[in-house]
Amino acid sequence: MKCPFCGHLEDKVIDSRPAEDGSSIRRRRECLSCTSRFTTYEKVEVLPLLVIKKDGTRQAYNQEKLLGGLMKACEKRPVSSDQLTAIVTYVENQIQNTAKREISTNEIGEMVMQQLKGIDEVAYVRFASVYRQFKDVNSFMEELQDMLKK
């Protein structure tokens, strides 16, 4: 690590501990040339995730968009913000575990619906109606009948 005071490239680590929520490491270092002390942070490099939309365009994954859609689906329903955050976290973990750098909105939507179904069926139907873009009442009824069978 380059010393910010003298530019020397050699130092020693004096102290190392987790920082923030455990997602980074804080290190106190001492320059071997000028003996000045400085702090560095080490984080895991997260590669950007691209979402492939239905029209084929790609855009950066946006957690706020996913959470916003969930909030609309769960409006006036007994679903807590902690549950919504847990769904978003689950989806993000699933995506990271696949190690893919691109994912379709279809895959994300299916993961969200799988989680919503177990939390609130009305919110599930609301989310599905927007996500699946039902063409008419019959396709909407088919989804409801499938849900009732299960």
C-alpha cells in the first residue's frame, strides 16, 4: 500500500478489524519509511449486475425499483417493511449465488412471486398481474384458479 504521506510502498499492518456491517475490513498501517500511520479499508469487489428487460434492453440492477414494485403490491396489506427487505435480500443472494452478470426480469419476477406467495396471497396476485401483464380477465382467472388448486 502506498503511504499517503511519503509515497513509500512498504508498510506493516498494526491492527485489523471488521468495519461497517462486516462487509469490509479496516486496517491500521504504519509506513516503514516515515513511520506515519494511516487507515485503509478492504472490500469485496462486486461486479455490476445487468438486468435484461422484456424488450431486450439492458440496464443496471436497481434495488430501489424492486423494492418499489413490492411496496406497490403490498400496499394496505399486512406485510412489514422487514419482510419486503427480506424478499429483496433473498433475491439478491440468489442472483449472487448464480454468479451470472446478467439476469432477466422474468427470473427476478419469478423469485419475487415465489416469496410473495408464502407471505400474502393478495400481494402475490397484485404483483403477478403487473409482472405477467395479463391480457384479459380469463388469463387473470387462470392464475387465480391455479393458486386456489394449490
